Amino acid sequence: MLTRRKLLISGLILGAALPLGGWPQSPASPPAPSPMDALAWMAGGKWTAEEKDGDRLLRVEMNCRRSENRQAILFEVSYLTAEGRVVPQYQGMYVWHPVKKAFLLWQVNRDGNIAEGEMREEDGKWTQHSLVTESGGGTHELRTVMQRTGEDMLHLKGYFRAKETDSWTDAVDLIFRRAAR
């Protein structure tokens, strides 16, 4: 039996869950424009890049998709070994932060290292600054610059530094191509 107290608590929980404008009118309604639309180009298909490391060739695969509520870009990055084995490396997401006026990144790699950062677009280049907290407790910084060079092509350049006072060193320089969607 629902008591007055249970009804009040239920109402508070539902009220906190209700959007300020109330429930959506219809699931068939087109979604309202979102700052996430600026990253929609990333979603769909499989992005692949190859990097030569001495005699070894490393293939990187990235899959991006919109979240069901369309308020995030979710991504997975895997490495494909020379033996054809897929090794999941990163999983993460981009979301829009309305106060910071920036896209936020959260990412975790297979070793449990967590990257948190911000990304902004300027002159067609997306620059992302991240602080990585290593599973052992240490930290380092990453800077990534992405530039779309075609409908299905992306140039990604990554930099590393152990601490803020260090100079940035080159980490990766990849050209991603997207397979047909």
C-alpha cells in the first residue's frame, strides 16, 4: 500500500527525473538541434589507420556512434595485430558541457588508465587536451589535433608530455580513412 510518504518520495524522484519542459511530446518528434551535431560526422562506419613501427605495421580501428539520446559520441579504438588479432585499446565518449562551451572527453584504456579532457574546434581543427591518470597513480598529458581532410578522411596527430613544464613530444601521426557506411 502506498503511503503518503512513499507518494511524496516517488514524486520527488520523478520530478527530479523530469526534464524542465516536461516529457517529450512524441518519440517521433525530430530531435532538437544539439551542440553534439558538430561531431556527428564522426559517427558511422569504421575508421582505420596504419602506422609503421620499425618492421611492424600497426593497424588502428575506430568505431564512433551517436548515443541513443543523441547527447554523446561514443567510441571504441582497437589495434589489429600482424596475426589478425583485435586488441581493444580505448573506450570513451564526448559530451557537450554548456558552461565550459567545450566538448568533454572521458576515455579508459585496457590498462585502466583514465583520460579526461576538453576539445574545441578552431579553423577546422579539433584540439583536445587531456590529463591521463594512470592505474598506478601517476599522470601525464596528451594533446591531440584532429582535422577532417575529406568526407571520409581524418588526420590525427598526438603529442605527449610527462608534466606541464615539459615540452610536447610527437606520439602519433595517423591518417584515418572511413570504410563505406
